Amino acid sequence: MLDKICAASEKLFMRYGIKSITMDDVAKDLGISKKTIYQYVTDKDDLVKKTIILHVQTMDVLCQKVIQSEENAILQILKIADMMISMHKEMNQSLLFDLKKYHAETYQMFTEHRENTIVKELIDNIQLGINQGIYRSDINIGVTTGFYMVLVEACLDTSLQALSNLSFGEKYNYLIDYHMNAICTPKGLQFLKEFKPTSTFQLQ
């Protein structure tokens, strides 16, 4: 039941932001009483925390499925990017702001987990791409992953005026394009040009 409550809460938070959603809204969406919800969470802050934990766990599982099922390093990145864009397509612009301002402990847990997970996956992906001859062998892996994380934050930061006219998907596509052109060998770039994506990714 807790997973069902968190899944419903996540959809509401993604659509309307966190601050505007009440426990009554969640109960109404699920067709249950608030009393039932309080059997699984102590208050809204606890609901937000458990919802975010379920979200990051789900993302981890989905990313690992892509990594385990796709041997090509470039396609791993493109498929995970598609997944990220799809999940954030209808994200309310205030969601992360609400999380940071009103649920600081959960926000810190979320960002730390995301950074640790993405950094490890990026390092593994870059090493795989180097071994496959599609990423440059002379790149500094630590600096490259650091720059990538900065760009991810820029995609999520809705306060940046320079990017305010772009959707999350547009920003993330530019991020991937920038990243790939920076690290790919001629062989990797040729693969990208020949790749006919059915995804939202388009090489510039």
C-alpha cells in the first residue's frame, strides 16, 4: 500500500509541485481516507521523503536495466537520456524548488544519491567507451564527469535566465550533444551520424 501511496503522490508532485499538494489531495486521488495514509506515513514531510526514496530506487533499477541490456556505451547514454526526458516531460517547474525549500533533508538525500549514482555510471560508461574505441582515451574522466554533473544541474535549475526559454528535454538533448561531441573519437562520431534514433535525441 505504501508503494501505491508514493506512486500517486509522485504523479501529483510532478504535475502540480510539492507545496500545493495536500494530504487530502493524495487521499482523494487514491480514493482512500487520510487516516489510511497516516498508517504508512507520519506527516507530509515523511510522505515526500518516502516518495523520493521510491523515485530514486525506481530510477536506479531502470538505469541498470539499460546498462545491462545495452553493450554499446553511446547507446547506453542515449537510452538513459530518453528515459530521463520522458520522466521529466510533465514535471512542474516548482518541484525541485519546493523540495529544496520545504523538505531540505530529503532534497539533500536526493541530490547526494543522484550525484553518487550518476558519477559511478558515467565513469563506468566512459571506461567502456574508451575500451570500445568510441570515446577518446586521453580524456580526464574525473573532470569530464564533473562537467557533466554541472550540466545536469543546469538542466534542472529553472532559475537560469539564459536557459529559461528551453524545456527540460531541449536542455538535456543539448547536454548529451555537447557531451558526445567532447568525448567521442571519429569512430564514435561516425556511429552517431549513422545511428537513426527513434528517440527524442537528435545530434546537432
